[in-house]
Amino acid sequence: MVLRLAPDPEEHRIQTGWPGVDRVLGGGFVPGSVVLLAGAPGTGKSTLLLQLASALTGAGHPCLLASGEEARGQVAARALRVGIDGSALAYVPGRSLGDVVESARAERPTVLVVDSIQTIRDTASDGFPGGVGQVRACADALIDLAKENDVTVLLIGHVTKQGDLAGPRTLEHAVDAVLTFEGDARSGLRVLVGGKNRYGPEGEVAWFEMTSRGLVEAEPSTRPGRDGQEAGCATGIVLAGRRALPVDVQALVVPSDGPPRRQVSGLDPRRFHIVAAVTAVRRGGGWVQAGGPGRGSGHGGGPGVRRRGPSAAAGRPPPPDRGFIGEVALTGSVRPVPGAEARLSAAADAGLRDVIVAKGTTVPSGRTSGLRVVEAAHLRDALRWAMTK
């Protein structure tokens, strides 16, 4: 059958009821799409999709949960723990591909959740569940099911010890969107990150907190912390998807009896060591932490990262209400970064009064009124101005 590519009068999206998830997806689920949710064991992937399935079912979008990881009683017990009425959800054992596809065709759900792609098996294909051949065969069959029946299919995928998605790389190319669910077991914070997305932007981020009643959305604060007037603390404006957020960057510099040592928490260690080399701060050991439940772009808060070292070493708090936007090159020059307008708007909303930007940055008018913008061409200019009251 040959079809014409006349556009639909209106793009239909399935709202999840979770603003952060909808933002990461680009506005909600697209009917007939296949979304892969990847993450390490224990981060809460199954809990997230269980709560999403409950919310969608309650909104009139019936869901079918196919689990090869847990038996029906185990899924029901987890639903009860997080306050979900499991009687509204349809369940099918998810070990056999044929059973899952047959149940989906009979039930005709709006959303099919498969937990996980590594445990389901096609009896017509050789190999063991999770193997390259099995994952490819099962994924192809589920993609056909989604496209032919306009069923949104959510696949849970595991990651290896190296952090890569387990299974063949063709799986990532075959699906429509790849989301990553990351977590910090010590704090309970979780981050949903949008990767590949055929129907929306890449790089969007949503934050969650794992509680005794399941996952709840946890929006990061748009205000710098109270430590901003202490020595060794600076505020950088970073991008998280299309949003800009102020992030506190803190440093502690102490005398060292032995060789100097640098420890980093919350920042890319390799990038930080390059920063330290450029800044030539080599006084003893330093401990640096990026505050806030955010995951943002590693570019854009460079001068803020570089300012906190001299401030901590000198024991002098920097002037309050100052932020930093820019990228420092190996030569020490400060370069403009993408998203300057969004970053400056976020700085104004956060109550900052002064912002140091790279020379040549386009400064928009309007929402940044009342914000003093100072250009710096080199790192030494930014540090000199930052430490001047």
C-alpha cells in the first residue's frame, strides 16, 4: 500500500502528567514510537515506568506492563509500596516475545512497557536472552508492533560496567528515542537525560528524588546558595538542556604535608585538571564540589570554576551576587559560549547583579535589565575584576 506524506493537521502527543518527562520527550510520547530507557541496576527505571504507566492509565491511556524481571506478585507489591492501584494496570509475563506481542494485539494498549529488552526471548531465534541476536530480533518485532498498531513501546535496557548500553549498537539506531536514567545512591537524586530523539530536542534534563513513596520530581533551585559570600565559592550559569541554571562551585584549599593532591566531586575530573593547569593554582591539595541537584553542560561556567581557587587560597570571599559565563581556552582567553541569552536571563532571575562574560558575547535587552554585564577577554581580567569589591 502506497501512502502520501501529507502532514497531519495536528501533531498528537500523549501527555504523561509529569512536566519533566514531557519536556525531555519534547512534549510527550508520540503514538507508534519506541523509546529506550537505559540505566544502571537499582536506579529506579522500573519504578519510573510503573508510575508513568499508572498516571497514563488514570488519564485514559491504558497501559500493558510486560515484565521478565519480576513476577506479577512482585510488581503488585512494588506498586502497593509506592501507592499505586495495581488493579488498573494490565500485566503479562515478559519472558516470551510471542506472548507479549499476542497480548498487546489483543489488549490494544496505548502504551506497552517491556521490562526489559535483555530478558525477553524470541523462541524462533537462536541464542540466550540478552544476546546480540535475541535483542535484535525482539527489538525488530516490537518496533513492527509499534508502527503497525500506533502503540507506544517503552523498552528498559541495562548498561554495562563501563556505562554503555548492553546489547548491539543497532538497538540505539532502531528506536526513536534513547533516555538515560542516572542516580546517586547516597542522596536519592535521579536524573533523566534525553539522548537521541527523533521527535524532540536532545540533551533535555529532568530531576527526581527517590522517596519511600516512589519517585517525585525535584526541580533544582534557581537561586544561588547562601554560601555565595564565603571564600572559595562562585556562581556559574550552566545549561541543562535548553534551560540555564545557576550552580554554586565551591573549593577548599589547605596546606599539604606531602605532594599536592586535587580531589573533585560533581565536576568532570579530567576537565578540572586542565582548568587547574591553565589557572596555575598549585598550592597544596584542593577539594571542589559543584552544588545543587543539577546536571548541566560542562561548558559555560568556566570562570566561576577558576575563580573559587584563588578565593579559597586567599581566604577572601568574592563580592556577592556575581556570576560567570564563558569558556576558558588553554591559552587563558575567555571565549563566548552557546545560550548566552538564556544564561543571562537565568542570572537576572536568580537575583545576581553582576555577570562576567566573554568579550564578544551578544547581550540581549529586556529581561536582563538591571544586570550589569562585564566583558573579559582573558582569565586574568576576569579574576582581577571578580576579586575587586
